[in-house]
Amino acid sequence: LHWLSPEMAPRVVLIMVDTTPPNLHEWTLGGCKLPPDHRDYDITKLNVVTLTYYLNLRYARRHGYDLKFYQLQGQGCAHYKCGAGCSHEQYGPRHASYCKVVGLGDALNGGHDWVVFLDSDAFLANASLPLPELISSFGGDLKGNRDDADGSAHGFFGWDWPYTLGPNMGFIALRNTLPMRSLVRDWWNLHPGSFSNSHPYEQHNLHWGLMHMRRFRRRLQTLRLITMDPAAGANAVAHLDHTAGTRNRLWAMVGAAADWLCNPPDGEHCTSKVRESLETLQQPRANWSGWHHARRNKLLRRVVLRVCAEFNASGPHAPPILFNATAVAASSMRQTRRPPPSDLVGSPLQLVNCSRAGPLAAWQTWDLLRRCRQEPRCLNPAPPGVAPEQSCHGMCVVDELSLRATGAGSLCLQLGTTRSVRQPYSLLAQLGVCLAGQRLPDRASNDSVRIAMLRGQLNIGEESSAEPRGALIKSLHRLRNLRAMLPEHRTDCGFWSNCTGMRVVLPKPCWSRVAEDPTACGSSERVLATTWARWTEDNNTAQLARGFALGPTGPLPAKMLLGGAKDRLCLSAWRSYLKEGAAATFERCPKPPTGGKERREKKTSSKWAGAGYFQWTQTPAPGGGYLISPSLAPGLCLAATPLLPSGPVRPSGAVDGVRAGLRLSSNVAPKGARGEQAGSDGPQKG
């Protein structure tokens, strides 16, 4: 971690990307006597990026790193939605936040060993840690080398907790290796859906796509670096929450700048006034929140003027790079080939607006591959004139849905190997290698064969209702079998990422203490606190004695950890969100109500109304195959995220409303189920 000589030190470049440049270069031209020196200038209107740029520049100078500031020009992106952002040659205008991906790609082509992206409101708060030591201090695995064939992590992210358990976009450190260059290129070219100009922009395709793909998930690691910690400076990197307000963020950044100026204390720019300001800035917010605006403005102006003077004295500095992200992406980040199926293994599936034709249609068209299980109970003699496969019924049928875009019988819908980054931590539906044609035995002793069968063998329910509503697409095997063989279902090693060794999703810090202290997570786990309070009020000694345990989906009552062993998993949408971009997930199948007519009707209209979110219809596609849609949202289709070769893509119309076609049905027919307004939030915040 400590380089023996300057020749061995890595070449590191820090990059920042924004539409507005820092004001420091302009101020120094005027001898630091521009607006900050005017008494009527409101310092709280200072451009946020000015101070983060200064703080990151100080860090880079201390360790001999380069710093590049890309000022987006918006050329080639005249559309009002992206402003000074950028535009993809296939998918059109994108928000400025999306353009950071192009900045990463450009910097990786610059010959540095490491590229570190810092958001406009993020800065390196601990100047004493060089990059390798910073990464290792927060759990980063740097044991690997630059060999592209090794299995070490090459990309490191800050942690997005408490918003999600995955990576945060405020701090990204990438080794300059082939896997990371491929990651950035695919990140830019992966179809954005509705998130080109909608929050969370580029973060959506990382959280719900790229980091789950087989070729990337072992290469990425989320550090235990909580960059969104509200106490700025508490960690090595501070990513100031934009919801905290400009005034509070400015206060935190000016405090960090004053600390820089007075470290060491006898620095020439650490005047008595700056030191006095530093002492005030380090006090709790309650001590200054009631200050008059003029008093606060005067204190902040002292530090900002000294920052300008120090910046001027330490120059010259390279000016911002005028960056045409649209042109750079078109010249150096094009997808030059159609990705082979092996590149798409592990791609999560999602709901998208159905397309009638065009290149996007193949990514939502499925071929049904059906066969009968080779077991004695399933191989009954077929009636005369009926094929053996047609005489097979119920759970004797093995179904696979093959994605047409990857070739017939190449990649199929399967139980995924990873889970979502936000609660509930549901199992994702992902693409995996189809089992059809491999002649796998139904009962295999080889673990790898058995695991493949557990993931890939599905069953689509048959029509059994006078009023078809849709079919359940469910796992052929029960939960007890999945727990025994699949690591993301195991109950003996805690949260699912612990069991799989996936380092890009981390469990909450408080979860390790829940078994001893059910209130350890406080308000972040309200269900646990409410459940514990109810047990205490009811004096439920049995439940109180068992307490809570940490399972693959997080903490839950210990009694529930091993429950549902006979259940199967059914395809649904994450949080029942029936809207474009929602992830397809597998949940425990809904159970039909039991009892008399009155009891069945009561359950169907209340507790079991959600069963409708597990029902799917098949509609013949224009060019063959089927479109798979939620019964409650027939205008949406199950799809893989397209990764197309570069070139223009013409928009295709969405399939209208309720479409006629083949409808499979199950025994569950919910009444009063909600429609597409199942969720008011998007699939992700953060």
C-alpha cells in the first residue's frame, strides 16, 4: 500500500464533471477582489462546485495526482430536457448527470493507472490518505494486480447507505483495465428506459443492471465508506446531501476549507480571523442556526477570500476543460459489435413499454420451450394421436422462456443469483444459459448441474378458470430445495451478499446487533421496532425468547427464517410496481383463500388482492414468439435491457391497451386489485 519509490506510485487523475465551472479562476484574475469582497455580495449564493473543486485540488496536489474539471458544453444537445448535458446517438438527450459516464470514459483513455470521479458536491475530507490507503482503509481489496484475467475488484464505490445498500455515485475509483473500460462503455450504451432525464439517471442502470451481470459483479466493490454521512468530514470522502439545502452544504464546505488552511496551524493563510471562523464552523449546527444573515455571510466571506488568495499563490492551475460529451461519446464510446450471449448472462429483467417492431422488440420477445419431466409419475402413456409432451400436465411440465434477441435457446428467464439493492431485498429475475438441449437429467448428483436446474426449471400455470386472468410463472422446485443449494437463499450465513461473496451490496451495520438488541437499528427498521413492542405488550414470551435473526433478506423474526419451506417462487414486479423500469423479481407465490364462500370473498377482496400482481399473459408477437405482460398492465412487457450496436434507433409505438391473444390462467383470480398505479415512487430513490 505504501509505494517504495515515486516510480512505483500509481498515476492517478481526479475528475469532476459539471455544467458550471468553479469561480476560482475568474476571481484570481481580479486579484481576489471580485464579488466575495463586496459587502453586499451574498456568499450563500456561491457556486457549490467552487469549494469542492478547491478541496479536491488541494488533495491532488498533496499526493502528486492530476485533477481534470470537465465543463459540459451541451454541444450536440440542443434539446431543452438536457440543457448543457449530452446526447446519445441512439437514445437521444440525457441529463447532465448522465454525462459523467462519458467523462470517466475519456479519462480512462488518458493513460492513468487510476481514474477517480468526484461529484460536484463531494470532496476528499481526509488529506492524509493517498488513494490506495483510502480504498484499503474502508475494506477495499487491493490484493489483485492489473492482470485483466484475475478475479480481483477493479472498481470501487462509496456506499449509498442509508438510501440503498449499493454503490453511491459521489465517489468512483476505477483501475484502468479492460473490464472497467468495458463497464463504462456498456454503462453509456445500455438502454436507459425512462431514466435519461429522470432521477436517478445513470445510477438506475448500475443498481438494477450492470453490477448484477456475471462479467462485472466480481469486479466491483462497494467500500464501507458512507459518503452521504450528514456530518461532513466524518469520513475520508464527504458527499453532501443535496436535500440538506445550499446553506447547510456551504457551511460544511467552508468549514472543510478553513481546516485545510489551518492545517498545519502555522500556515501563512491561517490568519487569526480564519482560525476564529474555523472554531465557529466546527460547532454544532444549533449554535449558529439562529444567526442573522449578515453575520453568517461575514464569517463565510473571511474563509472564501483566504481560499482565493491561497489558490492564487499556489498557481498556475489548468483551467476547466470545455467538454463536448456528445462528440466524445460518438467518437470513443460506441458499441461496435452486438454483444455475445455470454456478455449478457446475469442481466436483470424489467418491465418496459411494449414495442410492435424495431430493434427493441427482440429484447422483449420470448420463445416458449416446453418439455415433460423425465420421472415415472410424469411419463404416463399418451392417448392415441397425442404427443407425449401434450399429455403432460401440472408440475410435470418444465417451461423455459428464451429471449429472442440472444438467439433461439441461448439465454432464458431464470431465478437470479442476486437480489435488489433496496428493501424488500427481492430475488431478481435474470438471464441465464438455457437448459433446453443440454439433456440434463431431472435428478442429478452433480452439484453444478443441480444448481442450474434449480434456477432454470420454471412452470407456467395452465388455464383452469372460466374467466382467465393470467398464469403464474413459478419455480418448479420448492423453497427448501433452493435454500439447500443456492447461496442467495441460504439461512445460515446472514444477509445474501455474505453468502454469495458479492462485494457491491453490503448489509446494514446495525444488523449484526439485532439478535442481541432488537432496537439496534432504530427508525431505519421500523417493522422490527413495532413487532418487538407488540410482543412486549402481549407478553409473548415465546417470540421474545426467539427474538430476531438475520436472513438472506435482512432481519426478521427468528420463527419466520425457516418458514415457507414448501412454497414456490413466482414472477412479479419489485414492490408490485407496474410501471416502466420496474425490476422483475421472484417472490413467494400467493396462496389461494380457503374456507366457505363468505370467507373466500372476504380474503379475495382484501388480504389476497395482491395475487393479481403475480399473473402474466402471453400474447403472440408479430414476428413469432410471445410478449409476456402483467395481467393488470397489458401495455407493459417483460424485457431485458437492450445493449445494441451503435446506430440510429427509430422509436417504435407501444402496444395499445388490452390486447387480444393467448391468455394463460391460474387458480388465483383477485378481485379489486389495483392497476398500474401500484406504486407512486419510481423503482429507486437515493
